[in-house]
Amino acid sequence: MYAQGYFSYDSKKSGGITVSHLRFGTDKIRSTYLINDADYIACHNQSYVDKYDLVKGLKKAASLFSIQSGVQKSLIHTCLLL
């Protein structure tokens, strides 16, 4: 299994955002571009659900997941963007 990660951080002291682009695969990953069509997006700050367009970066039939009050809850089970 191979993995690649790219992380971008906001420079704000508080209220900043971190975006993580992670890839996993059985073949070597030779790509350096960011992920624009994700199979899975996780949001760990509930206030970002209304603040950012999280569904925009998902592939068709991908999953969006949100952590609410420290308990894992599926915000949108599967986004059927047909």
C-alpha cells in the first residue's frame, strides 16, 4: 500500500482551516497535483458545513462525513450526485 499527503494550513491564529489531500493505492503514486474529485470528504468542524461548499469536491456517489460533538455521525450518508 502506498500513500501520499499534502496539507495546506491557514495562517490565522484562530479560526484557521487545514485542508488535507490524501491518496492511497496499491501502485506507486507519482502525482503531485491536488485532489479535485474526492471519494471521501471528512469535516471535523461542524460550523464549516454551512460555511464552505463541501459537496463541490466530491465524485458522484462519494461520501461526506462530519464529526459532531466528538461523536461520529454521518452527516450525509452518500451523496448521489447523478
